[in-house]
Amino acid sequence: MARAKTVQSIEAQIKKAEERVTRLKGAYKDAVSQLDELNEELKTLRMKSLVEAIKKSGKSYEEVMRLIKL
């Protein structure tokens, strides 16, 4: 037969679960922050690469805009 849980044991389990949630929320926020930073870094690198490709192409601003708007 299953043992009956006491109020104290349930409260202890609740406290452990709350502490785990708090710890995981912090880890989640850190991971999201890192992801945002990496995405921003990638965006910056892609923009630099795009600007360099435009410079090397010898195309005018109007020509590039016309190609992009297709």
C-alpha cells in the first residue's frame, strides 16, 4: 500500500520545484540572450558581405535597386 504524503513533504517538493523553475528560467534567459546576440552578429556579417558584393559588382545604386525589387 502507498505511503501517505505529509504536508511537510509536499511543501518540500514544492520548494524544490520552485527553485528548479527559477534556475531554469535564468538559464533560458541566458540562452535567449546569447541567441539574440548571435543572430545580430550574423545579420551584421551578412550586411557587410552584401555591401562588399555590391562594391565589387560595379553596378550603380539604381541598377542594384532595380535588381533587388524584381
